[in-house]
Amino acid sequence: MKKIYNKLVRDKIPDIILKDQKICKTKILLEQDYKELLKRKLLEEANEVCQAVSKEEICKEIADVWEVVDAIMDTFHLSKEEVLKEKEQKAFRNGKFEKRIFLESVEDTYE
């Protein structure tokens, strides 16, 4: 039975599939397609974090997210220093997520 995936996978996945005595069809993506599919992969992995329940599951899914973030940074030529600097600036301007604030609504007082 053939199962269709049509998604970006880690580099060793085709070898793992072959070792399981299965056949897979793959292709190497053009750079622009790769960039777009990396963004989609980030959403896929983030959704898996949302589905995780235990600490161990969350840790595994966060590791996957981190791997995709690293690949995005490499592909878009971003350094960790650049990203961390931006993170710090946003934390200074907008705060972090430490106080558990849930925004319910905003009303325009000029109306």
C-alpha cells in the first residue's frame, strides 16, 4: 500500500525507510521551495508541541521545532546572535510571557 506524504523530512529518513525494506520516492527541492516548506514544517512541528502532553513528549517535539528553526536560520543566513538580539529587544519592548497575561479584549475609547 502506497502512502502519500508530500512533506519535508530529515536527511536520514529515506535511509531509515530503505532499511525497513520499503521503497520511497524523494526529490531535492529548489531553494525557494525549500524555504517555503521549512516554514510549513515549523507549523507542523509547532502543532505537534500543542498535541504533546507529557514532559518527555514536549521535550521531543521542542527538539524538532529547534531543528527546523536552526535550518531556517541557516537557509536565511541568520546568526544566533542576530536572533537572540532581536529576542532581547522584543522582551524589553513588549515583555516576556512570565506573568501569564491573557488578553480578552481591547476597546477603542475614541469611538
